[in-house]
Amino acid sequence: MADRTRARSTSLRMRRVDEREYRLLMAVGFPFFLLATVIARLLPSRWGARPPEAAPGRSIFAEARTAASIAIPFAFRG
């Protein structure tokens, strides 16, 4: 019984650490993706700077959040 409780608390602790790291990476990475989105919007569309999945009516913040949430989880693979 004690081993099961200890394993559960260790698991919860590791999950909290992972959540904290994810939030930190999002906080650091979001401005980068926001800048990249702004630059992509300023460039002519014929240069192909915008990804094809970018919806025409989405805000730059929504695009940056989507890009960050796609790229950042790769830091946790391995």
C-alpha cells in the first residue's frame, strides 16, 4: 500500500514538473512564433511565407498560439 501511494505521489510530482516546463516553454516560445507570424503576414503572399493551413480570417495571436502548440510538444519527445 505504501509503495502504491509513493509511486502515485512521484507520478503526480513528475506531471507537475512537466506541466511547469511546458508552460515555461510556451511563455518563452510564444513571442518567437508571434514575431514569425507578424513577419509572415507582412511579406507578400507570393513568397510563400504563410503556411497553407493558415486560415485567412484568423488573428496573428491565434496563428502564433497554434504554431507554438504544434512545435513545443516535440521538446518532450524522447
